[in-house]
Amino acid sequence: MKKVSFAEFGGPDVLHLIDAEEPHAGPGQVRIAVRAAGVNPFDWRVREGQMLAAHPVELPAGVGQDASGVVDEVGEGVDGVEIGDPVFGEGASTYAEFAVLSAWARMPEGLTFEEAAGYPSVVETALRIIHQVGVRSGQTLLVSGASGGVGSAVLQIARDRGITVIGTAGAANQDYLRGLGALATTYGEGWVERVRQLGRVDAALDLAGSGVIRELVELTGDPQKVISIADLAAPELGVRFSGVAGSMPDALAETVGLISRGRLHIPVEKSYTLAEAAAAHIDSRAGHTRGRRVVVV
């Protein structure tokens, strides 16, 4: 099978499309014929060697953790899913023609494979950080870097829970944020005052790692009311860095419910082939995403 792999840590040029042996489902797992794989910042951080303390990597290594596809192998002890079922979920080395998933859910009706591949990690992250930051119905949440995949999920989940959201993004994404129910403003010079004009901030999330932790603490008045998923230096200012995933099966179940109720939709901004994985990482690292990027198999 074809698979994206890297044999050394480094830039996008270390990614290569290789011929590899097919993986097989172990106990409690399923294998899918991959139709699409989600592109996450986690993927290029692993490739660059940033995550070794929390995520040891044995080289050569595959890339990707989110995917959608059709079940073609069911491991021992697995029930509730059959060969031929369309599913989406989380596994390992998902930029490939076949991948093993350790957590999955049946795809909601009406969802394409490309769309489905963009949900697992971003929705799990969104649910986790909304819980960790302790924001409640009737309060206001500030989201810095709100137009990407996690931001898109946070805005919609918060709205479903009665939380007001102020979102910052580039000028081109202001209407996109408003369409998701957020009060939108641009980042850049004067952004703190623009946020203040939109209302009081009870809690804040840093999704972009753009050096705004001090300002988020200033706006909330308490470092414990700020969570970052992108700035590894956040703990130096008393702000929690959230990098350990919670229960993916629970997150997938909630994702299915939100999608089925019409309360969550994350668009796919751009698709890439397996051979274009390096370009996908370059674009992901550059930011300014509106929704999700996916690799299509």
C-alpha cells in the first residue's frame, strides 16, 4: 500500500510517499480502507520532533491520527461494527491507503468522507478545553485564532451551550466567524481594546499560539481562566497548556449527536492527495485556515 512516512525529524521535505506493508486490526481495533485523513497541527509538530516528551516516536514513522473510510477488517472483541461500514475516528499513520483505528463511530448520514475526516481530534480538543476553562451558559468566551478547525468547533459547541463567543481572526474570516454565531474582530494592533468594546470576557482560549497569552490573562483577570493548545510557553505565565486528549469514544459520540441535530458543521477548506502531504503541512503551519484541511486517498 501507499503511505506517507518520515525517517528523520525536520521540515516538510522529510515526508515521503512510500510502499509499505498493510497494517492489521488487533484486539479492540478496526482497519479501514482510508478515504480521507485529517490534517492537524499535531501532525507537523510530531514530524518536527516537538512532541517527543509526550509522544515518543520510533523512526521511520507514519503520519496522521484522524481518518474516515470503510471498515475492511474487524479485530478480536469488537462488536457493533461490520465490514463495509463507513466510519470516522482516530488511529495511527492515517495518511495511507489502509489504517488501523482505535476509536471510531459510524458516520452520520449526509456527511462526506472528506468532511468526516476533519472532525475527530478537533472536536475532542474543543470539548476538552471548553470543559477545562470552566465557561458556562450565560458567560462570554474569547477565542484567539477562531477560524480554524478547533475554533470552528468551539464556536458552535459554545453556541449550543448558551455561551457567548468573541472570536479573533484575520480580516478575510470575519464573516465566517459571524456565520458561526460569534462576535468577531480582527487581531493585530489594538485588538485588546476592540475585544473590550464587544463585552466582558469570562474565559479565553489560545488556539493559534501567536504570543497573546499576557493579553488573554489581562482580559480575563486570571491565568486560571485561560487555556492554550498552541503556546508551549504558556505555563511560564501561569496558563495551562492542554495537550493530553480525553476520551475519544465519548467525543465521537457527542460529535455524531451535534452533527445529527444540525448544530455542528466544519467545512473542508482544501483537500490534498497523499503525494501532496508536504504541501498540506506547509499550509497548516502557515495558519489562516477556515475550517479543515484533509488528505484524500
